[in-house]
Amino acid sequence: MTAIPTTAPSLVTLSDIQAAADRIRDLVVRTPLLPCAWAEAGRPLWLKPESLQATGAFKLRGASNALALLDAGQRARGVVAQSSGNHAQAVAYAAARLGIRATIVMPDTTPAVKLEATRGYGAEILIVPPAERDVRPLELVAEHGYAHVPPYDDARIIAGQGTVGLEIAEDLGADHSAAGEGDLVLVPVSGGGLISGVATAIKALSPTTRVIAVEPELAADAAESFRTGRRVTWTPEQTYRTIADGLRTTSVGVLPFAHIREYVDGVVTVSDEEIASAVRVLGRKARLVAEPSGAVTTAAYLYHAAELPPAARTVAVVSGGNVDPAKYLEYFGGA
């Protein structure tokens, strides 16, 4: 276990997120809230389909914000990032849009569809074992002077991802609570950048709304960290068991964990079987292609209602849709 730092890190603010929204307006899609006609009676559900971003996932928001904040010297030297796929594509795409050279370090377990997409945006890719994914980028920073664009443990990233929460709060509008019940927002968690930004924005704009993080039970380091009050690290051998390849980070980041402790109301875990089922539901009933990582929130809504706080309205963030086609067909074959 990793002890909580004695000096608390500075948290991202609503004004940081609002500034990020202005900064990345021309680089990202303002995704809609989609009502679900198939939701359970008395449990209205809306989906926030970040799978509709140009790179197929929410990660484009944080990457765009981080790159837009680089100075001229940093842009000239180029950037390096590490990712299992979605952050890789986001950095590669944003770098191409802004004319910046990008090098991406990716684990050798990355789905081929994500490798191909990242290469397609013009980035140089270095493939390493999972245990080296977070080490090699720092070596490249020292060797070449690249600007590091981490996937989650960074205020610029959190602020960019927080624009998801900003949009949710704006689109939900006034709280139409029933019997005193507030709204509920379900957000995937891995390294914690998305949940940190979303929770910060939601709590600032709608304090009565509950924010729940969702992760696979086979990679439940965030749930254990939340329960114990300490950042817990799981091994790659543990987290890489889940089909949700975008949620295999071994621990939440230092800065995200500070936000989680401040703003998040709970963490729910879902099984791989429930995740696969949610992928099918999203495909058949919502007509959305979702990768397993993006389907965990729908799985929580469908199968863990008893663990969720009562809510007038629920929003499930579908964080991405970059799924290997062969695997996607397997999920439907198991129906």
C-alpha cells in the first residue's frame, strides 16, 4: 500500500474545467445525453456516449487540453505518452491536429485495433511489457526532452476530462428530484482522471447529485483504495485478468485519489460477465458500440441497483467504443 502524502495536492477547480472547455472546443465533440426507452420503470437512464469522439473515447478531452497548454519549446521537442490504447489515440490525434510530434509507449497486450488507430494518426509507437509501460516514458523524457503527457495523474488531464461532467450538469438542468432524491452519475474508474474531473464539475454545479465510480471486480484497486482510505496497488497480473482492457491500471493516481476522496460518493465493482452483457445491451438496445471499459457503468445500472443510491435520474458515462471487432462478435455470440 502507498501512504497518503502528508501535503495534500491542489485540486482542480470548476474554473479550471470551464477554461479547458473553452480551450478544447474545436478539438472535441460535445456529446449528447441519450435517453434510454428500455430503462427500468422508475429508474430513468441517460447515456453519455463518449464513444462518439473522433478517437472513440473521452481521452481526447484531457489530451487536447494538455497539449494546448504546451509552450513553443515543448511543442518543438515533441511529446511522449503511455497508454493501452485510448489515451494513445487521443494524444496522437491531438498532436497531429496541433502539429506536434508524438511518441506513444504501449503495452504488448494492447488490442490490435487500438495499435493500428494510433499509428494511423502518425505517432511513433514503442511496444513494451506491461510492467514497463509507466517507466519507459520517463526515460524518453530524460533522453530527448519530450514533454510528458500522462494518462490521468495530471491536473491538465483531469480538467479536460472534467468537461464531460460540465456537459452532463448543463444538459440535466435543474434538479427534478422525486421524493427528495437527487440525480446519480456513474463513471468508469481506472487511473482516475475521468472520475476526478467529472466529480469535481458535478459537485460544484449540482451538490445533491451523487457520483459513483465503477470498475471491474478483477481490477478493483480503486474500490479497495476508497474503502481503506489508502492508495492500494494491484499487480499487472491481477488487473490484466479483466476483459476491460482500458481499466487495467494498477492503482489510481495520487492527484485523482485526492479528488476521489473529496468528491466521489462510492465505488461499485462489476463482473466480467456483467460487463459483456452490458456491451450486448448497449449494442442491441442503444445502438452504441461500446468497449468493455465503456460498458461498466451500464453493467452497474443493470445488475447492481441495490448498491446504488436511489436517484431521480441516472446518467451512465459510456467512456469509449474502441473494441476489437473479433472480440465484439464474441460478446454477442455468448448471448
